[in-house]
Amino acid sequence: MVKPVMISMCEIKNDEPVIVGTRVELQLLTTLKCNLRCSYCVLGVGDILNSQKHASYTVDQLKAFIGTHLAGKEIYISLYGGEPTLNTRFILELMDKLPLSRFNLQTNGTLLDRVPEKILARLSNVMVSLDGGKEVTDGYRGGGVYDKVMRNVEKVRHNLSGTLTARVTWWSGETSFEELDELTRTFDYLYFQFAQDEGAYGPESVEKKKQVLSRLVERFFLGREFYPVVPLMGTVRNKVLPSRMYESAAGLSQCRVSTNLLNIMPDGKIYPCPDMMYLPELLQGDVVANWVRKSPLQPHPDMPCEGCSAFHFCRRNCMKNMHLAYVKGNDNWKKNVTEPTCDLIRFMGEEVDRYHPDLWFAKAPLSYRNKIAGAEVYEYCEVMP
Ligand code: SF4
Ligand code: SF4
């Protein structure tokens, strides 16, 4: 069970805007149940997984919360879990009662073929979680999962009105360029995030990831068609149109965790980052009690980002990694996850610079420029890896 948490009301400063900007993403953990048992699941930390079966607040309570604290903002909803397709009744009610909102589904893809067509047609984007190619994905998620997901994607394709995005958590040094490249053909977009795992960054694994990154960047700039790989699109956007990262997240972390992302647990408790709902000091609000404060996950003077060569496009990538390393003082996390991830991000930025992104963008077709500048998919993922 998740322990109850008390936040003193004097910690809530009423004069600070809760949400920066005009849009807010409500990431609803509609259930913490999941039909898979991925070996690394972050919800296993603090025994979060399976602790709350289904949303226990009502959609009317959520609407009252929105009316009180988010009036005038554009609300869009990411359906998250656990596995959100295990609670389609709640999704249908949300879609019915929040008709003006956009919806994004974050799913492991194994139950996609059972999702009602009415839901599929209403989704702006579906994010399907993978770990790379077949071997690596099945290794983490269970035998046969990769093929099952690909079959389901094929089955539901024609019922989707929105985009389909592969969300790859990049753990393994064995994940190849070819495996990632293949996903850009099956999906509309590929988003990858460097794994947050202390075992993922041995020197050999980092070196192999750099080699794959180099090939992805080369393919991005020299390929014949637009290459829809979100962290590369986002890096180019932030380099050539830096004002866009201020529009979307006030120049702070591009995952919006410091500005305009609210993760709502099934019991209505709100946290800024879905990976750290076990830390009581990060409690940000409560739908049922109808209160919310500014995200407590903010830049800290001990974080090294402002002196970093990647800061102009990275903007503190993952605040979880930064918070654990430099605020909580977790030296193992810093050495084994945060620092190697930052090394990879700096490397990726240097590779992008080798192709002169400003000159490339200046000559790119209008359709490319529009996607780089304002693809909707940026709003459904963390943009940076
Ligand atoms: S690479 Fe690391 S240190 Fe540099 S800005 Fe990004 S998160 Fe901060
Ligand atoms: S990128 Fe990091 S800080 Fe942002 S939501 Fe994901 S885990 Fe949390």
C-alpha cells in the first residue's frame, strides 16, 4: 500500500501559478494493475504497482478539480497505468464527460486488439512501449510480447485517427540501429528514452549506444525522407527554434514535469513525475481534496545543468535523474545513471551539430519544418531522451 502523506498547508504558496503556460497534461494512472511483469517496472519501487486497482475518484470530481484550478487552460489527457486498457470503462466515461480534451494512450500494446473502436477513433496518439527489437523486448517483457504487439498494431491501425508512436526504453547495448530504424517504418514516430537503470551503462554498452546514435543522426540528416525520431526532432527544434521550448515548458525540463504535467494516481493524489510517486515530499495535490500546488520538482542550485554544453537544447532532460543524483544525494544513481545519460545527451548534441542543423532546417521542405517546429507528438512524450 502507498503510505498516506501529509503536506502542511503553509507549504502551499497561493501566489505562485500552479501551471506555467496555457496547456496542461493530466496523466491519469487509471489503474495500477498490469497484465505484464516487466523486469524493471518503476512502479515496483515503493510497492506502487498493484497498490490501487482502479481510479477511486469520479470523473465529476476530476471536472470539479479542473474547474477550480485549471480554468481557461487547454486540458489534454494521457491515459497511463499500470496498463490503462484494463480500465476502458473509465476511459469511455472520461471521453464522454471531457469532450473538448485530446487523449493520448500509453500502453504495452498487448491488449490493443480488445480496445473498443470508439476509444481508438477518439485518440490523438497511441504510445506503444517497447524495449528495442524482438529479442530485447521479449527478454524484459516475456516471450512472444514483441510479435503480439506488432500484430495488434497492424490490427488496430485502420481504426486509429491519431498517430502511432513507438516508445522505446533503451536499455541494452545490443539494441541495433536496424531494430530502431525498422520501428520508424511501422510507426508514425519513434521516441526513445535512455533507460533509468543502474545496470544499463557499462562502458561497452555506452560505446555501442553512441555508435547507434551516430547512425540515427546520420540517417536523420542524410536520408531521403523525413526521419520521425522524436529526440532528434526535439534536439533540432531546440537548437534552431529555441523559443519553442519556452512556449512548451518555460525553458525548463522538456518533459513538462516542472511546469504543466500532473500525474494523477488512481486515488486522486497528484505527483509531478510518474516514476517518483513513492516520495512523500513530491506530493503536489489531490483531486478528491481539490487542491494542487506548483510542481515541487524544480531546478536546484546543486544541479550542474547551467554549466553544461548541452543545456541550450537539453534543459535538464530528466528531473528524476537530476533530483535523485543532486538533491537526494544518491551517488550510485548519479554515477551509474545520471552521468552516463548526460554523456549520451551531450554526444547526441555534438553529432547533430556535425550536420549544421540550422543550414539543414533553412533548406528543408515546409512539411519537415512544420513537423520539427510543432509536431503534436512532442506533447505526449518527454521530447528529450
Ligand atoms: S546533459 Fe545532463 S547536465 Fe547537461 S543539461 Fe542535460 S541533464 Fe543537465
Ligand atoms: S523524463 Fe524523468 S522527470 Fe520527466 S516525467 Fe520522465 S521520469 Fe519523470
